[in-house]
Amino acid sequence: MLQSLHVKNLALMEETEVEFGEGLNILTGETGAGKSLLIGSVSLALGGKFDREMLRKGAQSALVELVFTSGDRRVEQKLTQLELEPEEDGTVIISRKMQVGKSVYKVNGETVTARQVKELAELLIDIHGQHEHQSLLNKKKHMEILDAYCGEDFQEAVSKVETAYKECREIARALEEEAMDEETKAREQSLAEFELEEIEEACLVPGEDEELEKQYHFMVNSKKIVENLTESYQYTGSDFENGAGNALSRALRALSSVSSLDENLENLEEQLAEIDNLLADYNRDLAEYMDDCEFDNEDFTAVEERLNLLNRLKGKYGQSIEEVIAYGEDRAAFLEKISDYDAYMAQLEAKMERAQARLEEACAGLSALRKKNAVVLTRQLKKALVHLNFLTVEFEIAVNRAANPTAKGYDDVEFLISTNPGEELKPLSQVASGGELSRIMLAIKTVLAGRDSIDTLIFDEIDTGISGKTAWRVSEQLDTVAHAHQVLCITHLPQIAAMADRHFVIEKSSSRDNTITDIRVLEEEESLGELARLLGSDALTEAALSNAREMRIQAAEHKQKQ
């Protein structure tokens, strides 16, 4: 459940914090006070669109923080999946700090992405916006509602359809790509034979190009290398008068002639002898390296030509030798396939027939599940609609077969309704008014709520286009939903406000240079005064308060019957 909402520097709200309770939380207020803005802030925290106009004048950033408590195992699993630490008491704190061009989301103090917040929010809260009932005019929404009602079995059934549909799409794509006439087939075969022959003649070895690049680089720079090595050899060897080897030999002879005169000189003699040996070893290794540097022009030409061949093949068939070899293998497979093209295509077509049969079977299973649940959902929705003052309503969920299957099956789902005796059932979009759509959506939410484990439901002006007795029926329905879920409802109707378990008023106050929207919970007498205002009373007369009390009594009597 949504325990509290904290808003700072958002539009007319300077800083507001409100704690909600269980059951039916009603929010009322004057037109323009910011009722929808308050609920809109919840949407913002959960990833809704933010722009600079939403910032309070003079503020650099805005903040919305939601505190939920949940015992739902799925919420804990989702937190773990998102690599977030679940709190022992089930608390989930979602916050969003908003600046122009930047937002920072956090869950339980850890920075997360907007997508992660939305995934988590789907398990915590369901927001019914002011115009959501208009989505019922789209048949796509009808299938979504039925599928949501189908429960756990639906996901397994639709998964089978998605897998079969994907397989059919892949085979169909292969059939389209492989389809060739005789002229095209001959041209493609000739090209593949040429390319394969060119690759096979090269006798490629993985990594060969890298080794050749090293050899070529060495050969190109060999003259400079040998010149500098020769100079180093001369300076360090014994073959030249000024070489370091000769100088060391003379120094060693001089030291040896006196080392016997002082035992401390023996250690110095050993060190110099070791240096002389190291220099001699260096000169031998250097001489051997220079011998290896010798090569003739034929060797250089062979390396250069081989490297040019490899680079040309890589330019045509891949970025590396491995890719060129893989391309050759692909060409060989293509030639094998095209050598018996008719048989290959026949195999693909047979494969397609089997995949289509599996898709048909999966679609039939999903359709049967939809039709079975459509019967039950139709009965429950009709019952809910009657309770919402559709006295002569006929309602049906039609599940028909569409022309072509999709990843969601081959069903075409549509809600049909008749609100007048003797009138035939017609598509919802043809007969329902705005007020009727609002009630139908409430009926749907009520029925789905029985199968939904989401704790919190928000209704932003579900009462559009209704009044009188119908308004009472809507308030009773909301109270019914509130027995299983926490409900937050913005309303302008006293019949709905009278049913509140917890009543909040949203108020706007202004000074010379400042306007602020705030929210506060009402005590019983204050709630009666707000009901009187909703009833149309300009002043809190005893008559207006008496009418408000009667509405509260009527609401209490309904609650006692539940």
C-alpha cells in the first residue's frame, strides 16, 4: 500500500507530505486547486514525463518520494532481480529528483533507471487516469483486459503461440530469401564457385596475416636495423681498438696484476670479470641476430605478395583470416544446398507446414482459454454494470477468429453492449457515452481487482459524466474494491466523498507574490463541511450540514452491510 507521498517544488506545491490509509482514500477540492497535479506527481515518481514548466517558480529542482509497504513475494523477487536489497518490513521507497534535462531515480536509497522503476511500480500500484476510459474505444484494449483476466495459465499459452509464431516468421523469411528463378540460381552458383575457389587456392592459415605483417615490417626496416646493430657491435666488441670489450680486457689485466696484494681487491676483480663475460655474451647474441637478419630479395617479394593476397581477400570477404575462412565455408554450404535446390526448398516448405500446424494448435489452445474466461468475465462484468445502474444492460465479449495469426494468437476480441431493451448488441465504441465508459471501466477495474495482487489503485475522477443514483452506485463499487485494495480517488461528487474511510482536501492559497497548493486530512466535522460544499452550498448552513450528515449515514449503512 502507498503509505505516504512527499512532494517538493512541483508546480504550485512548495513542500507537501501526506500519509494515506487503508481502504478508500478520497481527495476533494475546489476546481483548479491542484487535485490531479497531486496524483500526477505519483506518475512522475514512477517515470512519467517531466518538463521545465512543472518546476515551481524559482526552484532549481523538484522531488517526489513515495513510500510503499508490501508483503507481496513478487515485489521482493523483483527487488532482488534488480539487485536491490529488500527491507525486512517490506518498505519500498521510490524517489525521483527532477532538474531540467536530468532526473535521478532511487529505490531504497540506491540509484536505478526509469525502466527499473516502471517494472517495480507495475507490482505496487495501478493508476487510472482521467481519460483512460477512452481507451475502451480501441479493440486492442479489449484483448488486453481479457488476457489480464485469464490469470496464470495465460502466460504459458501465449508463450507457446509466440514461440510458434516466431518459428513461422523465420521459415517464411528463409523461403522468401531463398526463392530464385533459374537465371538467378545460375548466377549465384557461378559467383559462389568463383569465390570458394579463390579462397581455397589461398590455403589460408588463421593468424598467418599477423605473422606476415611482423616479417614485412622487419624486412622493410632491416637495413636500418643492421646498420645500428653493427655500430653497437663495434662499440661493445673486441675487434675494434676503441671497443668496450678491449677496454674491459685491459682494465681486467690491470686489476689482476695487483689483486693478490690486497684481498679486498679480489671481490672487485670478480665483479669486473663478470661484466666482461656479460659483454662477451651480449656480443655473441648480437652477432647471431645479425646473421638472422640476412635475406634475399626473393624472400622479401614472397612475403610482400602473400601479404597483398591476404589483404585483398580480407577486403572482399571479411575483416580477418578467420572471417574469410568462415565466408568460404558459407559459400561451400550454399553450393551444396543449391546443387539440389528443389529438394532443399521442398524441405523448407515441409518445415513451414509443420510450424504452421504447431502455430495453429497453440493459437487454438490460447483461443479456448480466452473463450472460457470470456464467459466468466462477461457474467461478472454484467453483474458489476447492473450494480453501477445499467439496469437493462446486455453485455458480451466476442472472441472471433481474425484473418491472420499474430504473436498473440488468431483471436479478435471485442466488447459488445446494449443498454436498451430489445436493442441488438453493438460494439462499445458505437453506443457508449463518456459517463457510461467511465462506469464500464470501473466495472472492469472492480472485477480485475479480485484477481490482481496490486495493493494500491488510484482513480482520477472516475465519476466523469455521472450523478444522482448512479453516483451512489459508483461510490458503493469503490467501497467494495477498497475492501481488498487501498484506493485513492479524486472526485467532485459528494456521494463518492461520503463513502471515504479517510477524507483529504486539496487547497490553494495565495498571497501577494506566492500561490501554494497543499493537502490535509479532514476530521469528521471538516469532512461534513466539505461534503456540504460539494452539494453546492455557498455557506455552511444547518440545512447543508444536515444533508451532508444524511449522506454520511447512508454511506455508513452500506459499509455495515459489506
